[in-house]
Amino acid sequence: MDSVSDYYSATQLRADRWSALRESVTSLCRETHAKKAAALKARIDELFSSLALIEPYWAFPGMTAFDHMRRQFEHGNYEDLAFTTNRVKRALTTGAYRRRSIPLDRETSDDEEHNDEAMLSPEARAMARPYFEVLIVDNVNDQQERWLKSNVARMRRPEDPFHYEAVVVPSLEDALIAVLFNHNIQAIVVRPGLVLKSNNDNEILAKYIRNASDGDDINTMLPEDYGPELCRLIARVRPELDAYLVTERSVEDIAGLDLGICRRVFYNQEDFMELHLNILRGVAARNKTPFFTALVEYSKQPTGVFHAMPISRGKSITRSHWIQDMGAFYGPNIFLAETSATSGGLDSLLEPQGPIKEAQELASRAFGSKQTFFATNGTSTCNKIVVQAVVRPGDIVLVDRDCHKSHHYGMVLAGAEVVYLDSYPLNEYSMYGAVPLKEIKHQLLALKAAGKLDRVRMLLLTNCTFDGLVYNVERVMEECLAIKPDLVFLWDEAWFAFARFSPTYRQRTGMRTANNLRKRLRTEDHKRDYELQQLELEGASDETLVNTRLIAPPDARIRVYATQSTHKTLTSLRQGSMIHVNDQDFKGEVEQSFHEAYMTHTSTSPNYQIIASLDVGRRQVELEGFEFVQRQIEAAMSMRKAISSHPMLQKYFKVLTAGDMIPEHHRQSGVSSYFDNDQGWTDIWDCWEQDDFVLDATRVTLAVGGTGWDGDTFKTQILMDKYGIQINKTSRNTVLFMTNIGTTRSSVAYLIEVLVEIANELDDLLDDASQMERRSFDRRVKNLTENYPPLPDFSRFHDAFRPDNITPEGDIRTAYYLSYKESNCDYLELDGSLQEALDAGDEVVSAGFIIPYPPGFPILVPGQVVSKEILSFMRALDVSEIHGYRADLGLRVFTADALDSLQNPQKLKPAAE
């Protein structure tokens, strides 16, 4: 049997164990050879033992049914066991147990094909009552457990909007395992009889306990604190859940405790109906979608349309003789719900007072912000809104140089003076990593020494990057606040919205970190630690400060913004995005300017379908985000394992590991790979807790240089054109596969099949190749894997756009608009006049943004001096797109007269001339 270490998650382990049990029992029924039958029996016994550690945490099939199946096996009833295991596995795979009771014996079995979940129409599934499970934590015997479950079951009524089953576990440790293991759990009832320790002893279960407790020593707790402590611990790992505490302690004792996710305390009573109603109400609060519901109701109303949008109610389509195919393709509902009206139960996105406002408040709760705002035209707009709202002309902003282009344009609009921060380069793969914290601190301290710290407004970083590099958000924020206590942080989490719903990933999100810091900075322990460090660092040099882990002052202001492309990683129509705010000074300082920036960039005719999808997407992640993100990570981990361990694929491909993408001195945990062929899976919690940077496991970067194809060719001509596999990120010699909450194990299997087929075809091709063809292939491989152009750092802004030569900030707005006058610009050819100018020692200054795709970030911005390294990189690029560069004319640069006129204002001529 496979080792537990062969599996990234217990959910995947459980699914495969049930599959293996079904196959083994089916084989045993047919086996006539005694020796083979004995081997099958031994394997079945092992599988039952393995599942016995897992099944107590799930309501289906339940331990009663599971124990019955073991007795069937022990008594030799193999045919009955085969029938039962097949029903269980089928129900688990299709999710049928969520919709109806699944009989597990032949006598009461229904027509399986007729009731198969997979055969239900979407409409039928939508009408069914959603299913979830309630975890009851109490150390009871079998008879008491049956009594508890029967009392819970008796409370259920036909009119209830949801259906649930109960799972009973005895201990605090078992409860932590259950909520991290069983994604069906939506509520926890903590009763006074619970104990501390679990009777289960298993490596994968021990891992869950260690991660959930977050380093706290739960063994030192008093028994009367087990219940409240459990509520607090669950809040760390699954804050979206509801907990209900049944206690014998007095109101006074409970009042001062941190009860985490506890919604209500019941004092020493067995009022099951009240508990039942509270459980339903708690789930209903997360299931609520105010705007989607309002839009559905609006679509049902008979109306006369005398406003804009002929397509509203579908009239312009149903009356048409030529575009009926559009109506047939989309169906009627999308047109019935299309309107520009803000009345009739709907709302205005620009001034929300009704269901949109409520939907945004629910999103704020779900993502842990203080305020959340919807956007219907993408995160590019969200970024510009935040920058324009917070940054004033002349403010200094520290910006990740290889961030999304919307941030660079946002700096132009806001009139910021930009300090570009260099990420560490990954030259071998033609991509940048992330900005080291020491680089950020160095720039802040230099600005402080120059007397400019009061003008420093914001730090803007991408978390996580397109390639999956994630910052240690809490450490970055705390150390920067130690230098600039009111610094504003904008975390571009365009690709990271899903992270909120993974216990491992959540700790590195902007909103979670903001909430943690707000609490921690108020504690006496933090105040004492800060005062002690200030004494130690009195008179310290900047070099010492850069190399010291700084502690933020207790009075630091927590000012955090996060922009997220909901449509990229969660369920939303394209361009559906959110802005999350956790700014202590928002209402006093930013709210009005934010409103104006929001009005500036938001359409007066926002797409209601996008807003409704944001509302529904929030509902989904609050109820099943944990499950979907867990499966997403599982799919990516399976992909990593399959490619890394396949001998044929190893010849031409390499999955880039954390060790490949993060320098060793930034990996304090020592973890270099999430999967090792010899040792199995690494517990990624350790590196996500400690390291300066971590690699998002859901992004699998595959080095393809060994195939002789560059990344863009491999993407378009091989994956997309030949096999229909879609990706959207490449570098010179890599392609990026991103799993999402919709990725299935079948999709992963198809990708592996394709890669194996490509590898086999390459083998055949090289086997038949002539000497010259083989030499050509080897040359292409060497060019892609050894002869790579070094990535250039940001050079500098030209002196015409800098206030002084002391610190590096530059006025990107002036440079941007200077290029609007054609006479201020000229064009230089890369291999001709540009090279000659640099050789002659002339300063060449870019007049615009130059963005090669890939990699997709600006290598030149307006006002930036062109260095020899940048020119060498541009000449070595073998990509089809370089945005901002005219192949027929060359690179657009400023003339010497234009630059001179800025440095000598008296030479400026009237615009009319």
C-alpha cells in the first residue's frame, strides 16, 4: 500500500483508499486462486485499517455503516461488501449523498441509474436543498452518541432551507482534525464533555493538529477552557464557520474570553430546536446573495422599457430576424436581467444604498476587510482607484518595478514621484523574483536620511507574483512601519483572491495581516518588546537597521489596501474585481478622495451580471471555498509529482521548485521542494510560516528549454494549436500552468498524457534525426538553457525628472506628458543609432513604456535612462510582442533639446510654437 507521504492531502488519500477498496473487493469476488485471494484479503484488511482513521470525521457513510462493512468482510460476505463499497464510492464521487439518502444494502436499494446525481439537470440540482454537516464535540459513549444524533435529526423539518447530518467526535484535537479534513462541516457544536487528546495516532492527522494549533501548547490548558479555546483555534484555520458553545460556566466567566467564531453560547441546556434554528440561520447568513437575488426577482417582473438599452428584456433580439442565434445561445434570463435601471429593487454601484451595498458588506466579512468595493472593469482599474485616492502629486511611492502596468500608469495619473524597487533576477528562466525586504528598508532609510520620509506615502508590491512568489506580508509591513509608522501598503493580490480560504495561504494575505497587526500592536507584550529594541538600537547605523528584524511602534497606523481579480481565481464573470480596505485612517483622511477616484474610473453603466457574479462568488467561497481551494492545491501537487517522477518527462521538462525560484538565504525553513521522489511531500506550512518568500503551489512553472522550443512557441504551436491546452504566461524557456478552483484531476491527467506524448514524439524525432538535425536541436537547447540574456535592473531616471541626486525618485508624470509633443521625441534603432549613441557615451532617455510580452512588465518607463544592459536584453528578446516599441522606426526617446528645456526652464517655448 502507498505511504501516507505519497499524498499531499488526506482528502485525496481518502478518495483513493475508497477506490482501492472497491477494486480489491471486486477482484476478490472473482478470484479463484487461493494465494491471490489471500493477498487481496490482506490488502482489504489494510485498507479498512487505513480508512478507520479517516471515516470518524465524516457523516457519510458513517461509522455504523463502515463497521457493518468490516463485519461483512470478516464474515466472508464479499458479494454484499462489493455492492456496498461500490455504492459508497459512487456516492462520494458524484456527491449524491448530499442530495438524498443512499441505501447501502440490496434489499432497500433504489434504482441507482435513475437517481444518479450525475444525471440530474442543473435546474433539478438548483432546486434541491443544499447539504452540510454539523460537528458535535463531546466525549460520549455509543448510546449517548445515538441519542445526540437522534435529537438533532428530530429537529429537521420539511420547510428547512438546508439539510444536514451530524458528526460526533470526542476531543479538541479530533475537532481540529475534522474541520481541516472534512470540507462539508459548516457548523460546530462544542459541548462541555469534550476532552483534549485524540485516540487516533497517525502522521497525517498529527500534521493537521500541529498546523491548527499554530505553535500554541494546547496541553497546558485547563479542562474548563477546552471549549472556548477550541472556538478560538478554529477561527484561525476556518474563520468562515459558525460555532455554538454549550457550557456549564457562568455568564461572568465566559464574558471575558476570546470565543473566536462562536455565534452563541447556550448555558447548560438541551434546547435542540433553538440550536437547530441557530445553525440554519448561521448558514443562511453566508448563503445570502442580496444583489443576485434582487436581480433574479427583477427579471421576473413585467416591465415596460422606456430607457436606454434595447437589449433589455431581450426585445431587440426576439423581434429580430437576423440575430436569433444570439438569443438561442445565451437563453432568455441574461436579457431579462439586463437593465440600466437602478430602481425596481436594484441599486447603483456608484452610490449603493440597497442590495449592492449589502453585497459589498458581506464580501467585506468574507475577506476580512473593513470595507470592500466591487469593480466591473478589472483590477487594472482597482489599482488606479487606490493609487489616485491615496497618493497626492509629489508624494513618493516605492513601487515593485516589475508590477502590473496599471500601477505604472496609476503613478502617472497621480503625479507620484516613483522609487522603483528591483526584484532579484532569475536569469536562467528570464523572469524576476520578488523585492527583498532589505532593498525596501534600504530605500526607506535613504529617504529618511535625505529628510524626505514625510513625503513617502505608499509601498506597492505584487502578492503573489504572476509566477507564484509570495511575500512574508507581516514581516514586510512590520519592519517598514518601524521606519515609517504611517506608511500605506497596496498589495496587488490580483492572482491571490483564493488565498483567504486556505489556512496555509491565508496568513500571507494583506487583510489577515492587517487584522493581526492591529491586535498585536495593542498588546503589552508588543509594547515591551518595542521599547527594549529601541534601547538596543539607539544610535545604530543604517546598515545595522537593514540587517535587524525591526519591531513596529505600538502607535503605528495600519493602512492596508488589497486589490483582487475575483474573476481570475474565484467564480466571477470576466473583469469582476474587488478592492479590500483595512485602513485606520480611511474615514478621516481617504474616504472622500476614494469616492472621487471611484467615480472617476467606474462606469456609470456597470454590468449588473458582473456584480451579481461577484455576489454569488462570495457566497460560494464562504460555504465551500475551503473545499475548492484544497482541491485546487491537490491538483497542482499531483501535477508536480507526476511530472517530477515520470522518467520520460524528466528528459525534456523540469518543474521549477522553490529552490529554483527563491535564493537559499530567503528560505529560512530550508525547504527547497514541495515534493521529493525519495521522501514524498514536504509540509509546506513550515515555509509559509517562516520564509521571506514562498512559492504558490497552485502555479506550476515548467522549464521547456530541453525540448528545443522557446516558451511562446511551446504555448501556441504545441499546447494550444495541437492539444487545446490554454495557458497565458510564458518566459523565454518556461510555461506556466495555473490550477484554479475549477481544475479537476481529469484535467491534470490529460495534461500529463499530452506531455508524455510530446516527449515520446521528441524521442522518435531524435532517433530518426540526421547528424545535422541533431546538431541543430542541441544548439537550440543550449541557446535556451545556457545562453540566456541577463535581466537588467532599473537603471535610473534622467536628471531632468529628478529633484536631486541624493535619492532615486523620479517624476514619471512629467516624462509621460512631455512625450505628447512630437517634436520632443525621436526614434533610435536598436542595432544602429541607439547602439551608436550609447557607445558614444550619450544619455538616451525613453519617452514611453516599453513592455515585452513575455515577460509582460516594463523594462523601460518614461524618463528612464537606457542602459547598455537594457539594450542587450532587448536585442536578445525573441518574442513577437514588444508593446511601445515600433519595429519600423525603433525606440522612441526624448531629444536632447527636450531634456535640456526641462533642466533650463528659461529655454521652454510656448506650446503654440
